[in-house]
Amino acid sequence: MGKPISETFQRIYKLYASDLSITEIERLVKRDAPGIYDYYLREAQKVDQQKNPVERTIRLVGNLFEAFLRKLSPSRRLFYSLILFLFIYSVVGASWFWAIGSFVLLNVLLAFELADKLIAKDELEVARDIQMNLMPQQPPAHPNFEISSYCEAAREVGGDYFDFIHPKSEKGVSYVMVGDVSGKGMAAALHMVQVQALLHSLIEQYDSPKAVLQALNKQVKPIFNSRCFFTINLAKLTNDNSLRFCRAGHMPLLIYRAATDDCETITPNGLGIGLHNGKFDECLAEVEVGTHPGDVLCFFTDGIVETMNAQKVEFGEQRFQEALCANAHKSAQDIQTAILSELAHFRGAASANDDLTLVIMKAR
């Protein structure tokens, strides 16, 4: 008799504790719960701040509950409300048979919602694998630069993009690019795939970053809606230690100079691609950037510097530059690892609020 009971308790313990960790509990409390609250708060009706605190709190709770109900399908919304009413009525009236029955039905509805979520998550994971496979799995070998790269989506799929393209029309030439489609999630990911296909085609047709981006802007405008745009840093590498660089509304190119042990930013003029009211061609500038052995170039998206911790403080460009300077003597891969480690330590249990992309190039 004692053995079956002991085995039952062991199974229950393993069910709840085998894959549980302090980190996961912290993530639930510090990241998931605030994230879900913010999600429903965005959907809920605004509460009049002039009302007294008690009434304001009651209205807020009611609005959040209504926002939750609206996320359910009409049939589930109806059954959930009826079953919840039955459960509360049964508990108040001490009718435990109906209370237990309604509790079971609530969990059945929860199981339906969970199954839908898991099916959607599986499909998104397939989409994520496809998206990641469209980007380089390994950085290319280059005679003058040691290269390392990293990309992480805030959701299952994202709008960040990086690539290394070697045009067949020009021997010994490579293009490095890091871009960011506005927004996150599936819509941004689909636009990213469209941009990638266009870039591979246009780089074979034009011989300068500026000409490529001007042509890309013309191609993208009919595809993107008025609220969507794309920013990119595009650099053309040849067999010397210099590069031709264009920036279309993207983050600056960050360079560590070994000679001065300091960082500088390269920010040529340029507007985002696909903006319908912008004078793109007139504003776009192309510059030449020279490097010397030991210099480190960082191409990145805004998710790096805009990463927030639990206190809503951004990582910022200053911390990014300090992390680069402190590790610039290392290899490109080790520099990348150190920066990402510093970023993860700063973020803690807070959720990722944007996609992260980082390409490190160290001059030989």
C-alpha cells in the first residue's frame, strides 16, 4: 500500500519540479506577467484618471477582463462567461457538485485555448527555421577581415536581416548588409524575405551600394504599405582594407580604432527605404571608410542599444561602445560573445523588446 502512494507522490513531484528552475520563476514574474499585462492594457479601454483610485481600479479590472473576453472566439466567449457565472454562483451557494463540474469545464476551455496556441507556436517555429536558414549560417572568409555574426528574433520570427553577398558580376567583391523592417512578428518577417530576394537580384545589376539602394527603394515602394519601411546599412568590400558604405535610415556604423583606442560612428545621410513622402535619392550619401589592422567594425540593429532591463532603462550606445572598447583586442567571435553576454546581463529577466542583430568585422 505504501509503495503505490510513494510512487504517486514521486510522479507528482517530477511533474511539477523536474524541469522547474529559479530562472523560469523569475521570468514568469518579471517578464511574462508584465508583458501579458501590457498586452491586455493596450487592448483595454482607457480609464478616466480623474476618478477616485477605488473606482479607477475597478474600472481598470473590468476593462482588462473585457479585453481578455474579446480575444476568445464568440462561442468560447459565451461558454466561458456562462461557466464562470455557474462556478461563482455554485461556490457562493455552496453547491459543490456544480462548482466542481464548472471548474472542470473551465479547464476544458483552457485546454482548447492551449492547444490552439501550441499549434500556432509549432507553425511559427517552422517559419522561424525557414527564416533563419535564409540568412547565412556561417560568416564568409575574407582576406582582410575576420567576421562574426548573430541574429535573434524577439518573437518566433522577426524583421531583422543580415547577409553577405558575393556578386558573380564582380570578382573579389563582397557586400555586407544589416537591415531592419519596421515592426515585429510575421508581417515584418514576410517583408524581410521580399527585401532579401530583391537585394540578391539588384547587387548583380549595380556596382555601388548607393545605386543598389536607390533601385531597391523604387522596387519596395509598391510592395510596402504606407506604414512600413526598411532601414539598412550596406557596405561593399574589395580586396583592400577599405569599404564603400551607405546608410538608409539605419543605425550608424560603429568603429573601434586601434590606433586611438577609441570608438567613432560613421553616419552618412540617408532616409529609410519605402517611405512614400521622402526624397530618397537626393538624401542618400555613399562614403569610403578606411581601416587598419586591429580596427573593429560593428553593424547592428536598434534592438542592441534599445534593449531594456526590468527598470525600463535602455542599454544605450554608451554601454555598447564601452563593451566594444573593453573587448576589441579579442577575436571577432569573442568580441561578439562578450557584447552579447554584457547585453544579457544588463537585460536580466526582462523580455526582449526588439530583434537583435550584430555583425562584427575585425581588420587583419
